[in-house]
Amino acid sequence: MEYQLVLQWPGSTLDNYDEMSALEERLDRGLTGDGIVDGHDEGESETNIFIITENPKSTFDEVKSLISDHPRWKEIRAAYRELEGDKYTVLWPKGLKAFHVD
């Protein structure tokens, strides 16, 4: 089964397109499992990077190893859903109850 893993930053946390693109490229080059970076979107309330994977938890562990040194790491939220579903399962941060993509 395929899942969509969403990495999300609130508001305009990723201050510019170049910063977000650099993170996306870092993930694209660094993911060695089954995770495939599937693009991004940026709105007024959030910035998202999307990853398609069959193993969202292990892919997120790999994401952590690749970008946890980034200054914006402390603001990240992460969740996944079945590719054709709409209910998200939160991975990060611990204790986050609700997750949605605008």
C-alpha cells in the first residue's frame, strides 16, 4: 500500500522558495529507501513537502537523519495518509493531535 508522507511547516516558516527547494532537493538526493519526493506546495498558512512511500515511519526516520540539523527542524510537523485516503496519522511532534493540509 502506498502512503503520502507530508512534512509541514507553519505559515511562511520557510522564508523563501530557495530554502524550501534546497530542503526538497536534500531529501530527494538523500532518501535511500522507498521514499520518493513528490513535490511541494506553499500557501499562506503552511508549507508542505510530499513524499510517496510504502513505509511512512521508516521514511520519516530517514527524513530525520537527513534534515534534523536544519534550523527549521524544530518547527516541522509530519503525518501520513493512505494515498487515496484523507485521514492523517501524526508522526511528529509527539503529542500533536490534529493534522491537515490546506
